[in-house]
Amino acid sequence: MKTRITELFGIQHPIIQGGMHFVGLAELAAAVSNAGGLGLITGLTQRTPDDLAKEISRCRTMTDKPFGVNLTFLPSVTPPDYPGYVQAIIDGGVKIVETAGNNPARWMPMLKEAGIKVIHKCTSVRHSLKAESIGCDAVSVDGFECGGHPGEDDVPNFILLPRAAEELKIPFVASGGMADARSLVGALALGAEGMNMGTRFMATVEAPIHDNVKQAIVAASELDTRLVMRSLRNTERVLVNAGVERLLKKEKTLGAALKFEDIIGEVAGVYPAVMQKGEMDAGAWSCGMVAGLIHDVPTCAQLIDRIMSEATQIIRGRLEGMLAD
């Protein structure tokens, strides 16, 4: 399949693996790229720029296909060494970066001078237009369905994607609720040039996370996610568990008086416990509503091949077959 996204990134299929904390390691990024998609290493999972440099090098031993790095810019009293991370990306010869969080304008000159293509993750049309205006090559448009941070507008992809198509000149991919061939064909119909999958890639053989996490996603329905930290305007969609229930109870009890310090036990340091040790009730971890569409744990190649084969069947069979002669 040929779209502006496959042309931009030099990939075979218009499928991108989302950047995910303690999930986007070299093993998964390489597997997605080898299968014809675009794999991403999650930059801030690596504790230092030197660690990121080593992870990039490790990924190069596993694939000769294009892969990228996700770099999330977060507000912080003591921010990560962002100049170091950006330099590690440049020195590692990575040519694709997915930025997220705060506006990446400060880092665009360094990235563009190094010939790096930038795709920025956005949860609204206005943010997408801003990304376009500062020189991003593409955007990943995240609907309300997505795992992680959906923004505060609560606009689902059936509205958000065609609105983005009306306004943007640069290509964009659909993110949030993407799991299969129906997702891809639907996203293309709504104006996207491909799709970004996060939760779906967690439930793959190569995802370097505990099997408890994969099985929890397979067992979950579309009703098993919750929104937390809304009152802090840092909304996150997570899979419900005992830790999340504790968090929600605190939010309800404290109301407008809630502070981040009140819930730190349910949100800080959770990912290593969940993703590496399989402690499923440790606290809040990102998961999309799309869990309801995930029923197996294939290899990345099996998943992507299935998506592309079934997408062709939907387009050439079902949709063309509906057209009157």
C-alpha cells in the first residue's frame, strides 16, 4: 500500500508502532520495522542519553529497515537531559523522530539540520495546525479512545480525523482505537494516511513486557478502561485494576482539593512493576479502549501481514462490491 506516510518514511506499510514507556525497546521496534511498518524506540524509557545511544545501536543489529525514536517533552521542575537525548538521536543516525507532549519547536532546528523527519503527536486540530506551522513533517492525531493521554477535548476519531483532513496540508496518521484492517481502512476513508497502534502492539510476541500484561489486554473488553487525573488536567486512559480503583476513590473523596502528591503511590514508578514484573494491580498504566478488539498475541509480522491482507479484501471485495455498475 502506498500513501504519503509510506513515502515520507520509506516504509512498506502505513502502520506505525506508538512510543510506549517500558514497551518501546529495540526488540519491538525492530520487529515492527522488519515487518514493513515503522518501529519506535521510546527515548525516555532509557534513563540517560548514553543508554538511548546504546539502545539505538542495539536496534541496528536487529534491523536494516527504517526505525525511529519517540521523545516526549514533559513539563518538569528537573527536566530530563533533552539536549543529550536529541544529540544521541542525531549521532545514532536516526532519521525519524516522533515527538509528543510539549511543543517541540525548540528542538526543530537541530532535528531538521540533521535531516530528521518529525511526526508530532496531537490530540486536537489546533495543536496539529501548530505542529504543521513549526515545520513538522507529519502528525499523529490521537482520538479520545486512545490509551495514555487523550487531551481534554474528548473528541473521538470519527470526528477528529475528518476535521484534521479538512485543515491540514501535511500527512497525518490515526491514533487511538486502531487494531486491525477495519481500523486502517476506516482511517484512510476519514482522511488519514495510515495508523499508529500502541495497545495492539503490546499484545505481540516481541513486545518485551510480562505475559501478564499481554493476557490482561486480551481478556479486557472495551469497557475496562478508566480516565484518571482529569481534575489535574493530565487525563490518562488506563486499564482498570485495584490500583486504579484506589486512585479513583481518592479523586472522588478529595475532589477539587486533589494534588498529584495524593496519588503518587498509584502513578509513580508503576511501569517497571507492571511491565517487567507483571504486578497487574501496582497502579495506573496506559491502555486504550481498543483492548476490546484484541483477542490474540501474534508476532508483529503475523499481525501486520494480516492487517494488510484483510485491508485489501475489505477495499477490493466488500467496498468495491457495494458500488453499483
